[in-house]
Amino acid sequence: MLESMISGISQILTVSHLLYMCLGVSAGLLVGIIPGLGGIAGMALLLPFLYGMEPGLALGMLMGMVAVIPTGDTFASVLMGIPGSSSSQATVMDGFPLAKKGQAARALSSAFLSSLCGGVIGALILTVFILMARPLVLGFSSSELFVLTMLGLAMVAVLSGGQLFKGIAACGLGLLVGAMGTAPATGEFRLNMGIEYLFDGIPLVVVGLGIFAIPEIIELMIQKSSIARDQAGLGKGWKRGVQDVWQNRGLVARCAGIGSIIGTIPGLAGSVVDWLTYGYASRTVKGEKHFGQGDIRGVIAPEAANNACACGAMVPTLLFGVPGSGTAAIFLGGLLLLGLEPGVSMITTHLDLTYNIIWSLALANILGAAFCLLLARPVAQLTRVPFALIAPVITMLVLFAAYQATRSLGDWYALIAIGAIGLLFKQAGWSRPAFLIGFVLAPGAETYFYQSIQFNGLAGFMRPGVLIILSLTALALLYPLGKKLLARRRNTASEKTATASVVEKTKPTWGVVDMILVVGMLLIAALSWYDVRDISFIAHVFPMLSIVFLGGGALAVAIQIRTEGALRVEQPALQGLCWLAGLLMVVVVASVLGFISTATLGSLLFLTFVAKSRWLTIVLITLGIVAFLLGMQSLLSLHYPSGLLDALIFPAS
């Protein structure tokens, strides 16, 4: 083993290996910066270049990209409020508010440094874990995987703050949206309303962009300001981010450990680990907390976990040929192209290549973080630009990224629908992360539940591992309630008078948007029940569970408003809905005229009449948008909606 470790180290220190790794790192940063493109598309771009390459060099290039994409996608999450990929969605929660406060450089530098630490820690853990992981991974049955997804759902209790019932209802809606399409157990269609696009469900990238990016874009358009309203110096923020990571080094190490472990479980990596560690951080850190409003620990925790998770995902990929994530699935295809069979041979015959992969991951994390730290200051200046100038660019990026999901017009209309939900949630203070967690976990939870019942029956849920995870789930759910009850008991009679104004402030609130959401959710629950009532039991049991979460949570919100004397508040949403209607018109026009023509005309009109920019700025931005779309079309062999104009002006589109 020592010989293989030394061989692996010697391979990665060669000039040719370092050059190919830098090429992979550079490509990964570019892919990470483009919102929604993500690791799967980036890895797919590299696969054609692997034919005939020496395995060690090819692995260096692949691992350069695998390691860096979770770092590079932080730019979009922090600066634009757009998740760069599914693994950076939790970073938006506090990274984007920090950018709005003028602390973009602080958020970016802390994210990059914690990503570096997480990646290196993950590689070190992987070094030891690779030889002892086989019995542990094989010990997880479908029952453990199902209750582990339930633990993920329990994070709703943490992420919803004081609005537990709103969080449950939002999670139920996410579960129901995630259950759209085909039942995995029987192949029966459900909840698709007869729309062909919904037969396979709504893609994650569309939901992620709709629930987070669209509301943030609309809010900034309404405010007519730059992303950062506070014009603080960037240099100071850059240094402070490094200090933040050092001060929270224990949190970095713990979240990296969690990320490494979660990464070893196929299907639960990527888009889940960031929320798990975000919830863990928000519950366990000491001192004053401002999670969701610009708490730097809400950036550090998921970023450290994401890069460590990429290392952990290599365990099932290399040992069993079972990819731990979508990116790992493409990496598995790369291994096969290189003539390498995952399995026992990777820890026997090709152990040197296995350590080549591990050390390449560690080194690529260091190189990637260094590149990003160098770019943090100039790129963070984007937050000082008036948002009206970059709105056409970001809107085009969102539409471009959404269209890559299935390359169907349905992606855009689904984006608008989910965007409407996200906008209403944001206005009324409902938990958008709870919705996304429900959506992400729905397919896996249902599959694992079905497999557990089929293979083990109810006895599968009495396994020791299942009982331990269920105990943790119950603890996560009961912790917020217990904490609230304990706080009430500590209040003395003398304190009650002094805290009367505080109690008034902590009363639940309600507004018109709350009522719209409650009524809408109850109506959706009723219609969904009607849709699935006649399909087989195994196909409708999970949607029924989702309906219980949705309807029960919405009903509990209504009862809470009625019984606890909720305070009436203003929840203005009309202006935001008008902007959303405008985006819908852009989508309709793009469907008729073509995407490139609409992007060109829309940018010219918006920059001229809304942003009131100078003609040179208008021309440069518009030409940049067209060049990007045409370049990506050529590089990825895309076919945008051509429409009437594109078919004439851009015949290749």
C-alpha cells in the first residue's frame, strides 16, 4: 500500500500531470461560474477528449474539474443569488444577503478558503476510508437510506425558524412536486395534469432557479439598485473572510467530515449535503445567529461540506461502480473510457491510480481555491454595477440554464410557475429551503421506501441502524419545540411584564399572500388526492404522505393565525407578479420568434428604456449576450427554440 501511495504522489507531481490538472481546474471554474450548468454538463464536455489519453493524465484533468466546480459555482450563488449548481443552493441563503450588504468579497473569500479546507480534509478522510469503506457502504440497506432521507426532511424544523407549520407545508408542496411524473414502483403516471412535459417530472435545475433566482432578480429590479446596497471596501472584506474561516475552523472540520460521510451514500450527495450541514450549523453554533440574513457561518458550513462530499462520492464510484452523485456518474463513464473497471481492482491492481485520484482531488482543491481567491476582488465588483445593467445578462443566463434541463419549452414555463411560488414564499416569509429539500428528497425517499417494503417488509425498519437514524430524526423535530417550552418555563412572573413588547413582536403574522398560499395549498392537496385516489396502493402511498404534509401544514397555519391572535402585516406582491408576468411574455415571445432574437431585442429594449444606458454600453452588452449564446450553441451542439426570426437569421439554431 505504501508503494502505491508513493507512486500516486510521484504521478501527480509530474509537469504533464500538473498541466492537465490546471486545464481541468480552469474548465471547472468556467463551468462553475455559469449558473445552472453544473458538474454534469462540464464533465460531459471533457469526455470526448479522453480517448487515447494516458490514464494518469486523463484522471488529473477529470479530477481537476470534479474538485473545482463546487468552488467556482460560489460566484453565481453569492453575487447573483443564483445557485451555480444544485450543490450550492444553501450558500445563497447567507452569501447573497452578505453581497447585498457590500460584503461580497468577505463571503467569497471565506467560501473559497473553507472549500479548500473541506476538499483537503475530504481527501485525507478518503485516503483512510477507501480501504475500510466496503463493509460500511454495503451495510446500508434501503431501510437505512429511506430513514436517512427522513432525517433530511427533519431539517425543515431547523430551517423554518419560528414558522414550523409554514415549513412543513412548504416541504409538503416540495414533496408533491417531486412526486410528479412516473411512480418508480409501478410506472403509473400521476399528478401530470395531462401535460406531456410533466410525465418525467420537473428537473432539479428548473426548480432551483425558479424558487431562488427568479424572486431575487425581481426584488432587485423593483429596488432599482446594485446587488450591494452598502458600498463597503472590498479589500477589508477579503481579509475578514479568511479570519472568519480561522475563527470557525472547528465548524469547517465537522462539516467536512459530514460531507465526506454523506458523499459515500449514493443518491444523497450533492444537493442534500449542503442543506444538512447548513441546518447543522444553524442549530449548533454559539453566539448571535443571523442565518438567512447574512451570517458568514451559513456560507462556511455548506462550502466546506460540498468539496468534501465530492471526495466521499468517489468511494461508491470506485469500489462498487455505483456513482455517489450525477458528476460521479459522468466520472464513472470516463473510467470506463480509459479501460478502468471500478471495483476490487481499484484497491488492488490499480491502487496507485486510486491514490492518484485522491491526491489529485486534494491538489486541485488547493489550485482552484487559489485561483478563485485571486479572482474574488475583481469579480466581486459586479455587485457595484447597477442591477438594471446586468439584469438582461442574468435573466438570459437563467433562461439558458433552465433550458439545458430537458431542452424543451416546458422548462421555461415550469421555471415561471416555480418562480411564482418562490416569489409568494419570499413575500410571506415561507421557507424556500424547506420546499427545495422536499423536492430533492422525494424521488429517493419513495424509491428507498418501495425497495425496503419489497425486500425486507416492515421488519426492515427494526434494524439497529434504522432505529438510530429515526432517533436522530425525532430529536431534530422535537428540539425546536423543546427549546421553546424550556424558554417559557424560565420566564418568571416579573419578566412577563418586562417582556410584553417582545411577546407582541414574536406573535405570528399574516397577510394577503399568506391567505393566498394557504387556500392554494389546500386546493392543491384536494386536487392531488383526487388525481391519485384510483392508482395502485404502492404508487399513491408517497403522494398521500406528501398531501398530509401539505394539507396538514397549511391547515395548521390557518388555525395558528386564528387562535394565536396573529398580527396583520402588509405583504406587497403585485409589483413582483407584474415583473414575473413580463418574464412570462419574454418566454412567449422567445417561443414564437426564437431565443437568440428575443435575447437580442429584449436586451436592446430593456437597456434603452429601463436602464437608460449609453449606446456603447447597450451595444457591448447585447453583443456579449449574442456571442455567448452562439458560442455555447457551437460548443455544446445546442438547438435553441428557433421560432420565426432565428430560423432566418441564425439558421443553425
